[in-house]
Amino acid sequence: MKHLPKRTAKPRSNGLTMVMDKGLSLRQAEDMIEVGGPHIDLVKLGFGTSMVTPRVADKVRMYQQAGMEVYCGGTLFEAFYVRNDLKGYLKYVRGLGIDCIEISDGSMVIPHDEKCNLIATLSKDFRVLSEVGSKEEGILISPNKWIRMMQNELAAGSWKVIAEARESGTVGIYRPNGSAHVQLIKRILANVALEDILWEAPKKPQQVWFIKQFGANVNLGNIGPEDIIPLETLRMGLRGDTFFEYLPERLASGKRQTSDDSDADDEDEDGTALSGTRGEAGTESHQATSTRRKSAPVTEP
């Protein structure tokens, strides 16, 4: 198909999709791999689910054989660390055959120098992702502190820094209503490279926002198994929310639906206008986003 964005190919360092597994069975994991495998780069075994999920080592091998990086959620690291049992944590992940770990401080306080030392030490043996931001609502971190922590953790050896949002998508880089902290994100990106950040975006409107701002190859995480294919269609402009993102204006001009297109005859029995004249999203952007920092090339005829 013409005029589609060029997606990066696996293995890749940008355009990543991180999926959260919150306790899938082996059969469910097989189904996820069959359907979404080509589009999944990382699988996070959410929070502490790996410790209570049956046959988790078998599932880890299955993901790895499908070309996916697997790691345990940062909350599990913190659960071991708060108990002064870092050795126990490392023994646990090695026992699962995992060579990628997340170092976070979203649930507990870890002095930042101490966290960076952990990253520097563990990155010698593991691929390290580190997470910035609190999981608690009401705890606000200044933009300067976000930037400083991200820069320091990348310098210490983090492969990517994860911008916290939880699976709820209502903390960290988002407001309690799920909308993006736009000015915070802009400040971060003025100082940290886009490809170095994995943005947690569990909700569809958040995924749409990031794709419209930064293109098809923005790194997105905390994606539900049921949202892998829908997300890829958003990235490719094959869903209503991003339908016009990659079309040249000569094709898009006059084709965008607006409220002016509604038919006065489209009324129900009590005279109320019927909905649905604006397509799937209902709030689609009708202009190219001027603030996009990184966009995928578009195939031409």
C-alpha cells in the first residue's frame, strides 16, 4: 500500500513495543506470539506476577525463542531490594534465564546515586532498563529532576529509561485523567533523545497522542496483549485516529470528515441528530503535527 510509514525492523532500538504480561498462561502466551510476535520487542512480566505464575520459566523461554526480550517488572526488583536481598533477586532472574532487568524506585525511596551505582554495576552483566517517576498519585517531580535522573541513568548504563505511567496511565507523565503532561514531555525531550525513552502508554488516546507527536517509530510500553495489533494499525495510519497522518495533502484535501458534513436528515424519531459522522476517533487531528520530532519515512508511489 502506498503512503505508509516505514517501520523499523527487529531487532531495533527505536519503534519499540513493550507488552505487559500480567500472568498469561502458556496457551495465552502462545496465542499472543502467534498473532503479535512480529510486532513485540519486549515483554514485561508485570510487577510481581512472575513469582505466582505457573511455569513462568517455560513462558520466558517461549518468548525468547520468538525473538522477544523478557524482563520482570521493576516492582519485583524493589520488593527484593527493600528486603536487602539483591543477591536473591539476581539468583531469581538468572534462574529464569533472563538477561534483561528493570531497576526502578517507583514504590520505594532509593537515593539516586545509589540507583545509578546499581545501574552501573548490573549493566555489566544485564541489559538494564531504568524507570523514572513515582507510582503514587500526588507525588510530583519537577521537570528538571526528571531530566537529571534520566540523563544520569543513561550515563550510568541504562539501555532505555522508562517514563512511568503504571498500567493505569494516570501518574507520572500523565495527569489523573489520563491526558499527557505536555509541557513536562517537551522539557524532557529538549534534553533527552527521543529514542532513549520508552514511554508507558497503556491507553489508546495516549498511544494516539505519542504517534501523532513523534511518528510511527516512537517507543511505547505497557501495551496490553489485546492491543498489540490495534497499536500497530495506529502506527501505520490504518485506524481512524491516525488515518490522515501519512497521506499527502493532495489526497487528504477535502476527504476529512467534519461536523459540517452531517446530514440534517440523519435524525432519530425525536429529532436528535445521529452520531458517527466523524469516524472512529471522533476527535481526529486534521493537520500534520508541527511538533513531531521523529517521524517515519512514508512510502511513495
